[in-house]
Amino acid sequence: MRTVIGVDEENKYYDAEPVKDKNSLIISRSVQQKYGLHIADSLILTDSAEEMDYTFTVKGVCDYACRLAVFMDIDSMRELFGQQEDYYNMLLSDHELVMDESWIYSITTREDVAHSASVFTSLMMPLVIMMTVSAVIIFCMVLYLMMGVMIDRASFGISLVQVFDFRTGEIRKLYLDGNAWIVAVGAVMGIPLAKMIMDKLYPWMIANTSVGMNLAFPWYLYAEIFADVMAVYFAINTALVRKLKRITPAEVLKNREL
């Protein structure tokens, strides 16, 4: 984990308001999602240097997902760890601070954070692209094959209506366009369900890494995914019109001979 950050009431960098209690803390959004914690749950943190365990009660969640971090009231943190009143375990500033270097353990700049994020992104991006492309290809293949099988099974009926001078556009409405509602309803139900399942599985996938990730989806991403699903459906629908055109009234005669 594992970072305990002491903050005070004048903190402007984190959306955290810890209570003045040395047994309470605020967890970041990434900690909540990675460990499945909720308000009033207990969280045990280990001080590997002193070989001690500390048990805390979660009092709130801070909307911070860049890393695994928890927040305590600075005075309560000093009291718990036996530090002096002028002790800070982290200083944040939007300008360079002039202070004794002996007080500083390490310095992290904005460029360092951006570099670390870019390294993580570059390592994960090939996997993300591969999974996304594979999922799209599988979806397209399954949808095409299912709709194609449906046309094959209905070939006799399609051939029969052609005998009665139904045009390709009319046949398409009868045998293909009716699936739009099924695909749309399935997408509306399936997309949130898939997101819920992945939210449960993802923390297990990265259980061996000390990082977190904001898994929240804004509403427009759901709308965009739904639009992409429907676009794929209509593209496949259009492609299957060629298969409809290959079915002729002669299919009726063939089946009659059989």
C-alpha cells in the first residue's frame, strides 16, 4: 500500500476531511475499489519497519484514484505515531519550497508523476488494445453467424414470399430488421451487467500490483458503446442483404422435389 497522508482543515489538494480520531481515516477511491471497502469497515495497515499492525475504521471515501492512499487528520497521525507538532509526512506545493534538505526524504515533481503514469500506460496499452479488438471481432463474428444461420433456416419461407413478388427491402424488414429490437434491448441490459461483472473481476486481475484505477464510467460512455453495438448490427444487417438476394424462388421447387 502504502501511504498514510496527514492532512489538515486547510488542505486544498485532496477531497478529504478526516475526523480528529487516531483510529479513523479516509480512504481513496482506488483503495475502496481494490479492496472492496465501505464506510464503517475496518482496515488493517502494517508498519513493516516497526513490525506493527494498526487497525482503523473507514469514515469516508476521497475521490482520488491515482494511487493507493489513505488520509488521516494530521494531529491525530502525529499522536498515533509519536511525532512532534511540526512533523509532516508529505508536503504539497504549486511552487518550489525553500527549506532544509535534511528534512526531506524524497522529492516528487509533476513530471515524475506524469512519467510514471506514461510508463504504466505504455505497458498496459497493448493488452487493452488486444482485448478490445478481440472482443469486437468476436462480437461481430457471433452476430453475423447467428443472423446468417437464421436466414439459412428461413430460406424456404423467404423463397416462398418471393413467389408472391415480395421485394428484397420488404423481405429484409420481415427477416432482418425485426432483430433490431432484440439487439437493442440486449445491449441496454448487457452493457451495464458486463460493466458490473468487470468491476468485480478487475481487482482480482491486478491483485499483485500496488496500483488502483478509477473504474467509474460517465453516462456518455454507456451511450457510445450502445451506439457502437447498433452500428455494428446495422452494418452486418446490410451485409446480409447480399445473402438474401442469393435466395431465389427456385428454393421452393427444390424443397418440393425433396
